[in-house]
Amino acid sequence: MIIKRYLEKNNISMYKIAKENNIAQTTIFNASNKKLDSLSFKILRAIAKSLNKTVGQVADELEQLDKEKDIK
């Protein structure tokens, strides 16, 4: 769920990330249903590449988004 919200916030689709990184769309979709702690480096790297960010930036932003969810 966190991945879906993050991608929406960054105006990018799972399809685009899959296409740009030669990853099966089902891989991205399955990752989108996992908890933040369960995401693979492969998925984080693909998202970062598509958004022109570092893996660290994406991880930090995902963690912040996850914390915001806990506050609400």
C-alpha cells in the first residue's frame, strides 16, 4: 500500500517503472502490497531510477510517508 501512495504522490505509474527497468509489472504490483520492511532493493532501485533519485532518497521518503500514515 505504501508504494501505491508513494507513486501517486510522485505522479508515476507502476507500469512506467516496470517498463523503464525491464521488470515484470506483476513484480511491481506484488511489491506494492508489501510492508515497507519487506521491499527488495531491486524495487527500491527501480523506483529511484525512474524518479531520478537515489535509493536512499526513496527509502527516506517512503519511511516518512509510512510515519505520516501512523500519525493519522
